Amino acid sequence: MGSIYRSEHMKLCQIFFQSESAYQCVAELGELGMAQFIDLNEEQNSYQRKFVNEVRRCEEMDRKITFVEDEINKDLVPIPDYNDHIPAPQPKHMGEMEANLEKLEEELVQINKNTKTLKTNHIQLLEMKAVLEHVTSLMDHQSKREAAMSISEAARGEAGPFSVGLKQEFDKPVRDENELKFVTGVIKRAKSIAFERFLWRLSRAKVFAKFVQIQEKTDLFSHEYEDKCVFILFFSGEQLRSKVKKICDGFQAKCYTVPENPAERTKLLNNIKIQANDMKAVIEKTLDYRAKCIHTAAGNLRKWGIMLLKLKSIFHTLNMFSVDVTQKCLIAECWVPEADIAQVKNSLHMGTIHSGSSVPAILNEMETEKYPPTYFKLNKFTQGFQNIVDAYGIASYREVNPAPWTIISFPFLFAVMFGDAGHGIIMLLAAAGFVIFEKKLISMKIKDEIFNTFFGGRYVVLLMGMFAIYTGLIYNDFYSKSINMFGSSWTNPYPKSLLEQMDKQGAESKTELSLTFPPENAFDHGYGPYPFGVDPVWNLATNRLNFLNPMKMKTSILLGISQMAFGILLSLMNHIGNRSVVDIIFVFIPQCLFLGCIFVYLCLQVIMKWIFFYVKPAIIFGKFYPGSNCAPSLLIGLINMFMVKSRDPTFAFDINNGKGKYNATLDDGTKYTYTDYDQCYLQQWYPNQSLVEIILLLIAVVSVPVMLLVKPFYIRWRHSRGLPVDLGHGPEDEHGEFNFGDVMVHQAIHTIEFVLGCVSHTASYLRLWALSLAHAQLSDVLWTMVLRMSLKMGGWGGSAAVTIIFYFIFSILSVCILILMEGLSAFLHAIRLHWVEFQSKFYGGTGIQFEPFSFTKIIRVYEGLDQ
């Protein structure tokens, strides 16, 4: 408890390394993870440091590993994790690592280059094969005749919109088929229409085009299919050839030269088929060899990455050390937990032995005024709750840590808002699954951020589920229904004669009867209160909200003020730890008086109202107390206290003829007769209540200027006499220059924040009541509007409806809305209550996180498990 209650004592240590053993000693400290090194070369840039060349070499190897990883991911090859321990490689092995990575990179680059060239040539061969196979049909006599006719008509100006105004005065004869020239090639099918239209317009219809779709896949080694077609372009004259080829280039169409002689085309086609098959075999062998290289690299990639990570981090750490004039000794400064100095010395000793040096590293503890970092020794259970606190701010050095109290208060306040035993069981089972299988889940190294969020807080969720079950039993709320375990303490409030009369009138008139439980005639005094939690009969009562709302509201006020009062008590621990007497006398005590004279006094009245005002009148400690109908109004009493109104020491009655008379003797000797059905209220709790409340109010008012003025003027008095002045307890307040105005403003802010916060924070705790009511009502709506409809159905259809609605509607909505959404809402509100209402009373959260040089932490970040 002591380790998590306050942060560990930290020591600033100076370590002297011999140059030969520095690397190995730092490697041992990285394995230990208990030293946070300070950069002694902040004035130097990264290029002026001693080990800059080694860091550059590591970065170059890192680039090569990244390249290899990208190639592995391109082939969708899984990269297995490496779980074995890998010692940090020695500097002398850097050359071997560089050579292996450089060889692998060059090999992959060369394979990629050759494969790309081979694939391009293979595609061209298949496209040429397709052109040769289709060009015969495209160059038949009919096609050539159509081309000659089209070109001749264009020459006469009879084709296309360009013929307007361009028709020649004489007609040219039809061109001979042997005069036609042609160009063949391959183009993407999606571009063929635009390609044909552009040729027709630019050449004024003097180019005749025909297309045939390629049925076979031209890129056999690609997972994507690209639709292509073979084209042939007929035209007359060599002048159009250059224009046609430029247009082909513009549309990224590949042109292929095809012999006009059919025999030559057949011979060329056979040769291309042989070449394509041979090239396919070569590509397959190349890809097989590449796959072997990729799989081998994938098996070692994580190992190489971890080795390089350790190597680079060690040199980066060595660059933080200063070098003596002889260049033979490195000097480091680091923060070390006082309890772990012996382990650090042992690691230095092991590093010296492994390096083979005869001169050991020397560790000296230093006296310093520097602000130490904050470090808590945590385990897997306390880590989740500490994360909640750290999200608000890192604790100042040796400041009281809210985490021990958060372990209980956080899941409890969550459960007060969530309070349903059935939903709590589901949450408990989910968290228990994480806890039971945590070793297996950790070994899987799942990198999903949402999963890691829930898994990291598995023990938080576990306690949240436990407390939700507890508060659900207190509320007697199980999926919006109550459980009758001990029998109800309430009886039917309606006389038997009335019920018999309504039976005679018919069932419809009886259903109109509202089930309410007035305490004076429905409570079974002989049975007594329900033994545990809320009586189950209130789940059926029409006036159940009139009963549950005041109970939950008053409970929220009691819990809130109790937690705030406890936070103020924890501030005393901080004042004692800082040895600040002025804070104890002129800050802590006035805060206690202000909170106690108003808000704790209100809590006492709530408790007194519960104890002394029972359902029926009673005599307690020799004093007569009427029934609950005569309980004093807390709100009116608090208003009267602030308005300093005098109290009438009598009962005020609103007579309603009833039965069961009680004699009451007041403090002044006056006797009254009180009946069960009289509506009355008590105007004061005890004798001289007005005087006592005036005294309490004066104490609370006087405590405000004490908190505001005394401490700043005391600090000013100490400063005027040259005495040391403590301006704060954070890293930014160590060497601040004294300024009375700043101190006064700072104290005024804290005083105003506390005074107004007592009011606003008390009201803020009413969210416990509000969210509990919202969760209960949503659960009731889900039961009433979803599941109860199927329960009303009969026969086989009703059974099927219950099964379908329960499993596919009610269960899904319960998990998604009532557990996940409502649970997240209650979780966020519980965080707010701890951060603002509780921690603001004593917790500064302005510390510096202890971040030691640790290979474990670095590797987890590298694997994507931490940030």
C-alpha cells in the first residue's frame, strides 16, 4: 500500500562508464528498465554527438527492414511474432547485420526489376499473339472492301459532318484495295469508342477502324482482369500513318507490326507462342525464388527488428552522455528509484563483466534541487485504476495518489448509476473471461485499439460488474424486475369491503384501481422493514417513483459529500508530507469548517430524518416523534438557515379526520393530540436550532476570508525577512520568482473554486440519482415494449415469438443499449466525479512521469501494443 499510496523515493545518480564497457552496461540497464537518463548534451544538435555515425547506420538498416516488410506485405505473407528473449547485439556485429540486410535488399530489388521486365515482355507477347490470331479475320476481303468504300466516300466529302463546304467539284474513283495501309495493335476496351471517334473526326473519316475483344487474359500474373481489344486501322497514304501512331500513343494503345503475308503471320504466331510459354516458365521460377526469399525474411523480420531496436536505442542513450577530455570515459546522469539502486549497481557490474573490461562502472548518488519524476510500483490489477488517475494528470512527486481509493470508489459510484444485478452479471462474466484467459490473449498480441482498451481495464470492469450486482440487489432491480426473497413488508392498502364491492361491480371497475402504498395504512408494522434492499412490492406500486426518487437523491447527496470530505482529509496528508503548517491551519481547517457547517450538517439532518421519523409515531430517547408525514422539509430548513429565520417550536397541522390518536407534549409544555392521517411538518429539529444554525453560518462565512488572505500575507511576511518561500509543489514552481500579486491571485482562484465547488459539486453528485433513474426506466421500457409482448402470446406461436424476440431483439438491445451505451455513460460520469469533484480537493496532478530506459517498453511500442 505504501508504494501506491505515495510515489517512490527517487535519487539522481551519476554514473561513470569506461568507453569499452559503456555499451554493454547500458544494454543491461535497458533490460532492467529502472533508470531514466537525462540528456547532458541538449545544447548540441544530433550531428554533433559522439555516436552519430552509429545512429545513421542503424537508421539505414531500419530503412532496409521497412523495405523488406513492405515487400512481405505486398505478398500478403504473415509475419510471425518473436517471443523469445534476444540480447542486444554487440557493436562488432553491426557490419554483419548491415551486410545481410544489404544483400537481401539488393536481391529483392533485382528480382523485382527482372520480374517487372519479364512480365512486361510476356504481356507484349500475349498481346502480339492476340493480334496475330485476330488480324486474319480483320483483314478479310469484305473488311478491306468496306474500308476502301468508306475512305473513298470521305474523299468525295460524302461522309461525316466535315463534308459540309468541303465537297469537291469532281468525284474520285473508288480506291483499290491494294492501296490501303493498315496499323494493328491493342487498346483498353473502355477507350475504344473514344479512340474510334477521335480518329474519325481528326482524319475526316479517312481512317477505317475495326475492333475485336480479346477473350484471354493477357496479364497472367495479376489478380485483376483488364478488358482489352485488338484493333486494325485502314487508311490510304503514308501521311496518315504518322498521325495515326501519334493518336495511338495518346490513347496508350500499343501498336504491333504484322506481316501482310498470311504464311509469315502463321510462322510468327507459332514462334510467339513458344516464346510466351518459355517466358511464363521463367517468370514462375523467378516468383518461386522470390517467395522463398520473402518467407525466409518474414520468419526473421521481427527478430531483426528487435535487435536493431535495441542497438539503436543504446546508441541514442549513449549520445545523451557527456565525454571527458580524455575521450575514455562517459558520464551519465539518471533518475533511479531509491529502492532499486542495488539492482542498478548489479546490472552495471554484469555489464562490466560481459564487456570484458577490468574497470567497473561507478555510481554516485547526488544531492540536487531538480524536481524528481513520479513512479509507482504497479501490478496488472492496480495498473487500470492508475491509468484513470494519470489521464487527469501525473501525480506530483510524493503527492497522495488517488488510485488506492479509486479502486473502491470508482466501481462503486459506477454501480450506483448502473445498478442492475442482471446487467452486472453480464459485465462480470465478460470481464471474468478476460481475466481467466489473459495469458492466452496476451500471447496473441492483438493490436486492435478498442480490444486493448477493454482488455487493459479488465480488472476495472470486473469490479464494476461486482458492484453493479451489489447495488442491483440493493435496488432490487434484476432486468427491471424485483426479486421477492424475504416477503414484502407492505399490505393491501384497500379495505376488504371495498374490494368485495368492486368484485360485485365487475372486473373492469377493479382494474381502474391504482395500486398505491400510503405508509400510514399499508405498512406492516409487525413484519418490520425489508431485511435487505428495497421491498419488491414497490416495483408494482403506482407511487414507486415517489418513494425511490427521494431515497436515491438523498443517498447521492450523502455519498457525494462523504467523498468530498474524504478528499479534504487526504489534502491534510499532502500538507503533512510538505510540512506546511500554514496550509494545515489556514487552509485545511477552514475548508473543513466551511464544508462541515453547511453540507455535513445537511447530511446529518438527512440521517436524522431517516432514523427518527418512522412510518408511525414513536418515542425515541424519551422524546416523542410523529410519523413520516410530519418529517421536516430539508429544503425549507436549508433556506431558513441561510435566511436566518427563527423557528416556531410547534407542529403545524392540516387536520384530516383520521383514527389512531397520539398525545404529544411540546417543549413549552403544550399538549397536542396527533392522529395517523394528519398532515403536519416539524419546524425545528431540536431546541435552539436557529441559534445553532446562525453560529454554523457565521463560522462558514468567516472561514472564507481566512482561506483567501492569511496564506498570501504569511508568504509575503516570510519573503520580506529573507526566509525561504515555497511557491508550490510542482516542477514549474521550483525556482519561480516571488510575486505577491501572483500568489494572491492563485490563492483567490483556489478559494473561489473551493467555495463555489462545494455547492456545484454537491449538485453534481445528483447525477448518481439521475443516471440510476434513467437506467431503470430504459430497462423497464425494453421489458415492457419488447419482451412482454411475446410473453402475452399463447400456443406454439407464442413460444417461437419468445425465442426470436429474446435472442434476436431483447438480448441484442440489452447488450448494445443498456450495457454498452449506458455502461459507457455511467463510466464517463464516474470519471468526471473522480477527476473534478473528488481529486480537485487534494490532487494537483502536475508531476512528471518516470520514463526509464526499458527494452520491454520500447518493444511493446514497436509491436503496436503500447503508445
